[in-house]
Amino acid sequence: MPAAGPEGLAAVRARAVGRGRPDGDEEGGGPRAGRDGYTAGKEEAADVHCGGWAGWLVLRALMALLLLALAKSVMKESGTTSVKMGVEGLGEADNGYVVRLQLANHHGCPKEPLRVEEGMGVGKTALVTGAAGLLGSHVSRFLAEYLGMRVVGVDNMSSGMEKNVLEHHNFQFHRGDFGDKRLLEKLFQENRIDVVYHTSEFASDVLSHFTRTFTYSTNLSKSVALLNAAITGQVKSFVYLSASAVYGDAAPPFHELAEPRPNDPYGISKYAFELDLKAAARMFGLEYTIFRAGHLYGPHQNIGDRFHSVVGVFTRHVRNNETITIFGDGRQSRTFTYVKDVVEALSSAPLFVESRNQIFNLGGGEVHTMVSLAQEVGRAFGRVPKLDLTPQSKLKEEAENTVDVGKMNCFFGTAARTPLKDGLAELAQWLEEEQPDIHPHEPTELDISEGLPAEWLQGSVMARRGSDALGAWREVP
Ligand SMILES: NC(=O)c1ccc[n+]([C@@H]2O[C@H](COP(=O)([O-])OP(=O)(O)OC[C@H]3O[C@@H](n4cnc5c(N)ncnc54)[C@H](O)[C@@H]3O)[C@@H](O)[C@H]2O)c1
């Protein structure tokens, strides 16, 4: 197995690139912009300054030499035992995804460079659930374009958007439910699936108290159907997008070794599936990598989703010139991470021997209070946001919900580095340019209405649909 670490990541990319650079390679032409502009800026600039292909190649070679030299000096340092938090370094993938070199040790860090699993990556097939969603679409793209993998994407479009569906010769898309056994059977019969990336579940912590049936049925029962198919189909590796909600009442900043204490059905469902995945790994030898994500945002995000992602909710309100309601005094803090900063770590994890059967926190962006987040969102749209604080609200949110991402940084040599204001500007620009099909996404069943904020039901499909538990809410238009 070849040595990896920061160099290994470069090797993985180099192999993918060797098969053909993202965008433009198929036709054999010069560099051109990817649909989301991952490659455009730098490559077009290289053409102008260095004179087309030859200049581009020279520039690439120089960049590779520089990265190699840096990686070597880094690897020398990484043998020390000091626990130094934080990551410095440099390096950037040519498609806008962040690649950072490891310059610090962290408890739990591998002492040696990561080893790339021989035969993984280029030419292998990945099944990505939620392929039209925020994470699934970026992962699909990274795998297909950058790692040279074949990707089978599945999405039921409940919150996914057509604009996010990748167009690439390495990618095929299936509209459907990831828990649909017949669809899974067909996909596994037609494809030799090597890796599953499960990035689609219903994500809403507070609402999940009122939608327990839907939450457990989607996040647990359907995920188990997917896991069964993966085991039967002899999948090598299963990458699961869990959530920092599994930590619940644990003390922040959450470390992977902290005992999970989820305090809402969403967090419970995520933790339960983590346990089930581990049991499957022990019993059937399936490998897994679990990522516990928290507050990712950026282009490809459906801001119409009313119950998931505070960045999306605030963005929608600011864009529509509506008042933002903040539960509590607005001083609760969260970490907000730009999605492209973590896509490489997430996508390339199963390619490394050392990340087998590991749990990683995924995140590491800026920490903001709800009020300062609202102000930043306002700034991205050139507006002063209208805020309605509800200190008396019965809905309790943790005062702090931050995670320790040292392990992710030192394993993958990546670090979230995009300032919130820049990431929000990217989101605003993408919304403006792409005009995606923003639509609400709601659970199909509401179990309990007591204590549910009235504004959540206004115009809600759940309320119109009605159920015995809804009582008076049934009349809400
Ligand atoms: N984005 C975050 O901040 C965050 C934080 C913690 C955890 N996560 C987890 O990451 C995963 C992806 O989150 P995201 O932000 O990309 O969400 P997203 O809503 O943008 O994407 C999820 C995708 O899954 C699809 N989907 C939902 N149910 C489906 C089903 N039954 N069958 C097929 N497709 C289905 C949706 O249409 C959507 O395209 C989720 O499991 C979520 O719990 C995300």
C-alpha cells in the first residue's frame, strides 16, 4: 500500500487527474470552468499568464513540487509527540475544495502517513444517497470528477434540487427512496458497488420531538434497509453522515471520545444507526467511517427547508425581507462550516486504511451566535436583518454546540478556512446565478402538536394533511 497523508491525498488526486482532469478532459480540450466554477478561476488565469496547455502544465508541476516539499517537512514534524491544536498550512485543490497540509499533532492522530488502500478510488463504484442535496451533490462531484470513481446517485428530491444533479460521464442518477428495497435490489444487481456514502436523512433536531414516527422510520428503518443491501451486496466500505446532535448533553467542545448523550429523536436516530453500523462491521466485516457533522452550509443548499439548517432559514428570511424569529435570547453559539472545506475529507476517507472504522467530527468553521449569524447573512445580501428574539420560548437550545475537529484535520490534512462572510457570499451568489428550485421539505407525519411553535404550522403541509394528534391545527390553511 502506498504511503499517504498529505502526500497520499496528492497521490489519490494525481491518479484521478491522470485519468482526466475534472471538466474539459473528455473532449481533450484546454481547461474550462466547471458548472459551479470550481476550476474556472485559477485555470483560466493560468492560460492567460502562462500561454495555454504548456504553461498550465509547468505551473502544475511547480505547484506539485512545492506541495511535495512542504508535505515532506510537515511529515518530519508530525512524528513529535506534542499535542498542538489547530492547523496551519496551505494548499488548495484546483476545484475550490480545500486541501490543507497537516502541521499539528492531535490526540488520536496517526503517527505515520496514511496509507492509500490499493485499488480503491479510480474506477471503483460509489452509491451516494441524497445525491441532489447539499452534501451528497458535492460528494458525488468530488468522487466522479476528482477521484475518477463511478457514482450511482439516489435522491427522492424531497429537499434535493434538480440543479444539484451532476452531469458527468461518471455519474448516473436515480430518482427514488434510499429505503426502497426494490430500487436497492436493482441498483446492487446492476452495479458492483464498492462504497456507500449515506448522506440523506431527515435532519431536524427540534422538530423531531414532534415527528418521532417519521424521524425513526426515515433515519433508522430506511437506513437499515440500505445497510442490509450493502451487506448483502458485499460493499467494502460504508460512509455515514451522522450529526453532532449525537453528543446532545455532553460537554462542548465535543470530542469523538465523549460519550454520546443525544437529547432529541434526531440525535437518537443518528446514534442508533451508528451503533447498528458498528454491529454490522463486527458481524459482517463491512468497514465504516462515521462523520458527525454540524452546521454545514453553502451552494447547493435548499434554503426552502424550514426545519433544517439555521443558515438556510435565515438566508430565506433575509432574501425575502422577512423577520427572523430566534428562539431564546439569540446568544446561543454554533460552528458554521463552509461545505467545500470538508468535502475532500468526507469523500476520500474510505480510500485510506487508517480511517477504517473511525469516527470523525466534521466541521471547524467560525463560531457565531444566532444574532451575529443573522447579521452576517444580512451583510451577504446588503440588508439589515429584522430580528424577533423570543427569550421566553419553551424550545430549549443548548447555549453552546461546538465540536473539536482536530482529528479530522490531522487525519486528512484539511481544515475549514473559509470565513463565514465569504461562504455566505458564495451561497448568495449561487442563489442569484442559479435560481435553484427552492422548495419546502417537511415530514409526512406530525405526531404531536403540543408545544410546537405556531409559526411552524402556518402554511405547513403537515398541518393541512392533518392527523388525530393535530386537533385544532387541522384548520390551519
Ligand atoms: N448540513 C448540515 O449542517 C448537517 C449537519 C449534521 C448532519 N447532517 C447530515 O448530513 C446528511 C445530509 O445533509 P444535507 O445538509 O446535505 O441535507 P440535504 O437536505 O441538503 O440533502 C439530503 C438529501 O437527501 C434526500 N433525501 C431525503 N430523504 C430521502 C429518501 N428517503 N430517499 C432518497 N433521498 C432522500 C433529499 O431530497 C436531499 O436531496 C443528513 O443525513 C444530515 O442528517 C447535515
